[in-house]
Amino acid sequence: PASRLAYARRGATFPGAPDGGAVDAVYHALIEAHRVVVVTGRGGVDPQSCLELGRFAERFGAIVTNGCKPTSSYQCISYDDALYSPRRVLAGADLVIVLECEVPWIAGVDDPPADATVVVVDADPVTARVTLLDLPASRRLVSDTSRFCRALLAWADAHDTNDATEVFGRRREAVTADVARWRAEDRALPESRYRTDLIDPDWAAMAVSDALPEDAIVFDDTVYSAPVRRYSRLRGPAQYFCNNTTAGGWGVGAALGGALAQSERPVVSVIGDGFWTYGVPTSALWVARACRAPFLGIVFQNNSYNTGTEEVDRLHPTGYARRAGFPGGYFPQPVDFAMEAGATGAWGMNVTRAEDLTGAIANGIERVRAGQAAVIAIQLPRLLTDF
């Protein structure tokens, strides 16, 4: 992959496979565990690792989930895999395997049980480059996702007994049932919030995920108020990327870069209205037209800043900002993003009715496939609005 070529040019070293003693210890921990959770991060930078991790999860009956943003910014497994869950599922785990993820959970918020065995696999498993992080672990292995998974699978091929196979099979059946139930529950809430008088943000996130074509490449620059990743079923590898920084506006330029690299497939940026503005979309759309690299921008437009409304309200629920109506949290004169798109030669549409969203996305994808950039602005209620 290009990433490995870039490393080679810098003379960087590559992590190797874990040694046999470590592999044997992890293998026996997999046999003894009741609930195994794999937390992913950067492994998907190597697309081959997605396939290896899928085989690992299937063989050992492990749940695969994401670490915290932005340290889990790559697609590390097929999102329609029966063992993948976007939910935070660490509560009942007795074996947690952290694969190339600096922040797998927030300490004190969603930690695994204190007595859980934690195995950290990374080129820098002690995170020496970020000394503020202190992730407790039972074992740390210098390796990467592909090499770790291949080593465990090969060890299982050589050492599996009937009892071990039975343990893995029972756990796989239980986890598959749990994930299927969680997915149904996750979809039930937005489905119940469908309305004809306004567009619910959770419902919109699910509708966007459902409407995207199977070959789409998605750059996600949304926050938790529009959880597109929760509903994604992109098979991958390398179909989904989320902002790996703490700065907004990444998704606009990232989508343009994706379109320049993969012009034969529809590239989509899903993004909030503030971040869309930060990304200077007029420049990106103009370059997309000039360089024949069209992409679809899907903007969740709630005319609100999350930090200036929800976060302020969370930290200062009785403060001056709340009493004043969050004057720094809302856009008093919102931009017409469809008109802005038209000024650059792109196609644009403002969606104000939920029933029009799926058709608008299909139209936008069709425009992109035909060579024209497109922008769809989904009109949502302002944050902290009662509806």
C-alpha cells in the first residue's frame, strides 16, 4: 500500500509478528474468555488488515468495535460483518484486545471491567510518543493488526482442539445474536422519530447511510448529533474514513482528494454545516469542476455550533449563555448551501422534508457519476430545540 511505501522512503521500521510465547498466551486467553472485544483504531490504513480481522473475529467469536474518535478513523472491518458493532460494548468483556488505537475508551466513562485482561497491539504499545496516555494493560505486543491476526489464526490452525473449537463456536453464536439485537435496537429509535413536519437528525443519519450506494467512498466529518457511522453497512475495505484530527473542516478537502484518487467511484462527504464552512467549499467545488473530480457533499444543516450550545449547556447549565439563549451558538443568517453550490457549477438542493431525502441523495449520486459535483443540505432543527 501507498502508506507502506511512504514509511519505506523515510527509512522507518515495520512492526513484526508477535513471538510464539505471546501468541500462545493470547490464544489460551481466547479459549478461557467468556466475552472477547476487539477495539480498532488505525489498522485499516492497511486494507488487507480488514480481511484478516474479519477472519479473526469469525474464528474466535470476538466482537469488533471502534475506539474513540479521532484515534479510530479508518474502516478496520466490513461494517456489515455479523460480529461488528458500532456500539460501545466493553461493559461485559473479560478479554479486550486493542489494535493500533491510542484511545480505545475514555477513562472513568466507558472502561472495561477492572479485572478484564487487556492486550495492546501496536508499533508503540506503551504510547511513549504521547506520554499523557496511560492505558492499563496485561500484555503489550509490538506488532500490527494484520500480523497479529495472521499469527493467532495460524496458531489456532496448529493447536485447536475439539474443546477449543466448541468454545469459539458457542461464543460466536452468542455474539452474532447480540450484535443483531443491538443493530435492530439502534434502528428502532430513529425509525420511531420519523416525522413529516421536520427532519430528525438521527433519522437523517440512518437515511443517509441507507441511501449511499455500495461502492461509495465516505469521508465523515460529523459529530455525535449526526451519527452516520452507527448505521453504515459499507463493506470496505477503505470505504469509510472519519476525521482523524480535533479540527473541523477536514471532510471537504478529504473528499476532493478522494475524488482525485478514485474518480471511477462516487465520493461522499458527510459533514455538519459549521465544518462544511470551515473547509472553504467554494474553493473545493471549483477545483472539483476544474479537475473533473466531482464529489457529493451531504451537509447536516442545523444552524448550530455543538460547542456553543450543547457543550456550554452541559458544563454551565445555569450560566449566562443559557439565560441569554446561547447567542454564540447559533447561525443568525444561515448560508444557502444549494445556491453556493450553484455558483461554482455544482448541483445543489436544500432538503426540507424527510420524504425527499432518499430521492435527493440518489439524484446527487447520479450527478456525481455523470461528472458534476453536488451538494445536499439537510435542513434540521437547531440543537437544544425541543421537538
